[in-house]
Amino acid sequence: MRAPRRHRLHARLLLGAPLLTALAAGLAFGCAQAPESSPEAGAAETAPNTLTEAEREAGWRLLFDGETTAGWRGYNLETFPDTGWAVIDGALVVGATATDPDVAIGGDIVTTESFADFDLKFEFMLSEVANSGVLYRVIEEEGAAIWYNAPEYQVLDDPAYIEMGTMDMHTHLTGDNYDLHASGEKMLRGPGEWNEGRIRIQDNLVEHWLNGTKTVEYELGSPEWEALVAASKFAPYPRYGRAESGPIGLQDHGRNVWYRNIRIRPLEPVSLFNSENLDGWRVHGTERWYVEEGEQGGEIVCESGPDAEYGYLVTEATYRDFDLTVEFKQEADGNSGVFLRSSVEGTTVSGWQAEVAPPGLFTGGIYESYGRGWLVQPDPELDAALRMGDWNTMRIRADGDRVETWLNGTKMVDLEDEQIGEAEGSIALQIHDGGGIKVRWRNLRITDLGR
């Protein structure tokens, strides 16, 4: 089956060619002192290596305290390297004690803790001709280099390596998924200036960001990813990118790189339904919503009532950027849906619906009620993913102005829309009017993606 095309409605322009900054001139770097960098050059607005109250409440944690190497150790080691790395002026510095800047003497380092799905932010400052990387879900294997098994966010003095002209730098520049995916439009600040990198991974969907711009996106284990790996330098390493969890790694490739403000927010799903009652939800309309015991525990049942009108079950909490999975079973008719970023007054809904419908009626498509109608419908051949009368799993990912849906593992639609991107609201389950409808719901789990 064909993969869905990405549909854009009044979407921003995404450019494909890298935007590189000029190589900074006249900067000299010592091994034990970081170059000066002004706040205008990208320094943090708050004190380095601290969290705001809002960040703490959102679940962010520091991986580096700015003073010690606590929480880090050498790759394949139990302790932190006694040479090469050092903490200098609130930064964790690669090659800090090296006498030859092109010789990596400290080796790679990793966190003492492992992470599965997460949002990782870090600031880095390059020296001239710097080369490093941030790796994730690291697998430690005796005799194997760290990159044999772990995907890498490339950190590099791009202009210097492009100027050398000794190799094809496609997929080898800052923000790239090293050797597999090349960055799109970006802005890299040169040596002596701070940059912010970001890696977000949730349910094997990975994003790299640089200074607020997404540079690449890929899905671990997807057919595209498998084909790229098979044609890359990673082909001989069967464990590459296969770990479900692992440490975060920083690479020592020679030359100084300063890291600070390394912070992480684990992305862990929470349940929207307690399996016992409808606490946390509001019923709109006269249609029937109730909880019934099922094979795996409690299930929400929506069933047409005597009025046979529209009805909604709406979360009391609101959500903006999230990844939601729900299971549903259409016992009769099955015309329903999951609304995102919505609000409901009486039985009038404002928002966007991921369609749940009988066969042939575009389950997984995105519909705007009382507005523009269908924004995108799945290709008809994708409807084969629907299992009428049996349990189905729908996944809805809303991130900024982009909405994606999957049905039983099949990607149904991929939409970008500015109006959706401006909204925030509740999750709502719908029962359609007309009568004769009965749908069961269970395992409603949401992951807050933050901003």
C-alpha cells in the first residue's frame, strides 16, 4: 500500500537546501578556557544549567549540573574518563586536556541512566574544525565503537569541513542524522557562539532540531529507514538503531566542543480513562456513555439514545501537542470519531475530527466540523487497515500545525494546517446522529509532546 502524501493547507514553506553560516575568522581556542560568547550570540536567557519552575513542572531534568561529571561515565566503562574531558566554566568540554587537538584521548561518554522516549535539549559551542555528536539509545558492546549501534545527531564546524572538500558532506553536517538523513533549512552559529540542539523521539519517530528549526525527521524501523541503513556504513552492524532504550552519548572525535544546559524530559504516556468511571470527562448531549467491563478491563461504551442525535464525551483537560493512541471496536454502524484541540457547547463542536467510520467512509481522515469539511481523506486502498467488528488501534499525533494518523500501524494521513496549529483544546469522542450506533473504546493513552 502507498504511504500517504503530506497535505498542506496554507502551510509554511519548507526549504531543502542547507543554509550555512560563514566560517568565523580570527578566533583562537585554548584547551582550558572557553571563548567569550555574548547573550546575543545564543547564550541561555536564564542561568546556564538551571531549570525554570515551568520546566520542572513539565518534567524536565538536568543531565549535567554545570559543576561535576555526576551522571556520566565513559562508554563501556564504569567510571568517568580521567583525561580528555573536563568541566570548565559551566560547560562539559570535549578534548579539554588534549595536547594534540586532533587526537581524541578521552573517549566517548554516556549517561549512567537509560532513556526510551524523550525530549532532549542541549547547547553546544564549536571550536574551529570541531567534530562531535550526540547519540541516543546507546548499546554498549565490548570492542564496538559507540556509533556502530547508536544513531547520531551530528555536531560539526560545517563550513570548515565543506571547505576541505575531502569528502561528500551530505548527511554529515550539524543536525543531520549521521550518514542517513541530511538537514533541510537551518541556521548554525559558528565557532565561539552557542547553539541549541534538540532530539525528540517518541514511539520511534525521531526529530532533530537546531536553533528552533527542525532539520530532519525519520522513523526507526520504517521501510525507508531500513533501506537507508542497508545502503550505509551501518549495514554490517545488525544492532544499529534497534535498542528500545539506552544511555545518551557524547562523542569525542578530537577538537574542543563545549556542552551545557543538557536537559531531558522523558515522554511517558498517561491514561485518559481510569477503567472504572468517566471521571475527567464531560458528557454532552442525550446519547448514552457508560463504562462496562470487557476482556482487558473497563471499556467506554457510546450508544445511540432515544433522540438519535450527536453526542460527545469531552476531556476536562486541554491538550495542544500530543501523541494519542486509542482502541475502538465498532459493534453497530460505528460512525464516530476522535476530536482534537476541540471545544463543545451543548452538542455543537468546534475542532477537528480523526474519523472513525464504517468501511469506505475514510476512517483516519481529518474533518473540520461546521467549517471547511474534509481537510484530507486517506487513499481508498488504505481502508483495508480497518477491522470492522473487531478491535482497532488508532494513533493521532498533533504537533504544531501538523496532524498525522495511523490505523493498526498503517499511516493514513499527514496534514499541515495553520488553523489547526493555532488551536488548543480538549480530546473528544463523538457519536454520530442517526441512531443505531454502538462503539467501544479502551486503552486511551496520551503523551504530552510539549513545545
